Amino acid sequence: MSEVETNPTPTGADVDPLDQIADLLVEDPEKQPDTAETQVDAKAGDAGPDGDPDTPTADDDATVADAQVVDGDDGDGDDDRTLSQMMGLADDQVNINEETGEMSLRTKVDGVEETVNLKEVLAGYQTSKYNTQKSMALAEDRKTFEAAAGKKAGEIKQVLELNSALTQRLQSELLREFQSTNWDELRQTDPAEYAARQQDQSVRYNQLQQIQQQVQQQYGQADQQQQQQNNTNMQAELANQRQVMMDNNPTWHDQAVMKTEVAEIRTFLADTYGLSEADISVISDAKAIHIIQDAMAFRKGAPVAKQRIAAVPKMQKSRGVKPKKVSKLDRLTKAARSATGAQKRDLQTDAIAELLSGG
């Protein structure tokens, strides 16, 4: 009779099924207790906490939980998804360095593709988030300041309008008083009163003229201050929009690149939509520039896509390593080795049945 060799983990098509059955039934010598202790442990393993041999212990419950995994899914389903699919990306967008294990993502900005380390992507997102929040905070502060300045300008304008109305009223009263006086009769009957009233009318008229001039000067100063404030707000808004454009177009930090691309935008707007130089010069909103760039990219890419629509290249598979599937027999064998008592025998029986069925 030939000698049977035991293998801790018998797998593969070349292994004799009898060897696998023997391995399931033969205990590891290092784990075999003394004879007396073995009998006590066997009885204790067969009996539950209440002495019932059919009642599993806490350790048996844990083993049962491990073994029940076998009856569930056998590795199919979500386990077959690649890392890129789990992230909601295309297979060719995710790459993993097999030597370092670092993950990189393929990105496309302004039509330029490049591979970026995951740390750089995270850092870029954080920077973009910070800049966005900072821009929003600055915009909110500017709105608050503009509201306060507008309120103050409104109050000043209200005072000036009140002064102007009061001056006009005094002028109307002075004119009415002048017209209601018979100056010829007064000069003949009372020359002294005539001279006094003439002097009073002249003084009051000059005072009203001075007040009116002051009101007009205040109007001019208020308009000038408002114009200066509008210019300041416009410059601040232009600076903010410029910063947003620089954030959206990092390559514009190179003045030569920015000059070239801005010239392309001007040419595109003039040739495609017929905009004049004056119309183009007033475009300062970063969102409008972004929309124009998208339109340029679309018009440049549409003819190419139309030419290549008949020969779409195959998607590159992700380099992510799929987890190795564990067979039902391997799971039962592993569970049987760590089980005790009746649970161990049941698992050994299930493993042998799985082996004989070709599992």
C-alpha cells in the first residue's frame, strides 16, 4: 500500500482526491492534545453551554458565520468590478503603478491630456475649493460695502434734494414779494422805505444765489464721489474676474501663453460670430470666457469626431488587480481546520462532498 502524503493546502488539478480527503480527516500533529484531554475536549465541544450536544458554543457560532459565506455569492457581482468602475470613471482614466502601488488619474484640461498623481488631484481640488470660497467671501464683502456706500450716497442725495427744494421755495417767495410791491408808488411816497426794501431784496437774493451755488457744488461732488466709487468697484470686479480666469487657466500665468490664447479668442469671436473689437473689449466676465472656450473646443473637436466616428479605439483596461477568487472547497477546508466538535465533523463532511462533486 502506497504512503499517503499530507499537504496543508492541497489545491490544483494534479492532487489526488484521496490525499485531499485524508488531509481533511487527519489532524495536525502539533494541534493534537493528550489522549485524556482530547476526550474531555471532544465532549465539551459536542455539548453547548447547557450541556446539550446539539447546542453550538460561541466559538462554533463564529465558525458557522464564517462557513455560511460559502452559501452566499462565490465572488461574482460587485467583486468583479474594477477600481475605475467603483470610482465611476472610464477604465483608461485610472492607472496604478505596479511597483510603487501609487494611483494616478488621466485628466484633460483645455484639450491637454496628462496623468496626475492622486495626491496632486486632491491638492488641486483643495486649492480650487479654497480659491472658490475666498472669491465668494470677497464678493460678499464687496456687496456689503457697495450696499453701505449706496445707502450713504442715497442719504447725501436726499439732503441735497431737500436743500435744493428749500432754496427754490425761498426764491419763489422772494420773487412773489418783489412782484407784489408797487415800487414806483413806494419810491414817490416813501423814498426811505423804498431804499430799505431794495437793499433787503438785493441781500436776500444774493444769499439765495450763494446757497444755490453751494447746493450745485455739493451735487457735483456727490456725483464725482459716486463715479469714483463705481470705478473702484469696477476695478475690484475686474481683478476678481481676472483671478478666476487665472484659476480656470493655470497656463495663463505664462504671459506669452495668455497673450496667444486671448488672441485666439478674439479671432474666434470675430470670425465665428461677427463681433466687433469694441464688443469683444467689454467682455470681462470669467464665466463668459469659459463658455467661449468651450465653444471653441467644441468647434475644433466636432470635425475630428465626425471623421473618427467609424473607428473608435478600444478602451484601455484598468491595471487594477482583481482579487483572487476563493473556491468553496478552500473555504470549507479552512473552516474545518479551525472548528471543533460536531461543527468540525459537519464541515469536514461538506468539504468531502464538495471535493467529490468536482468543486
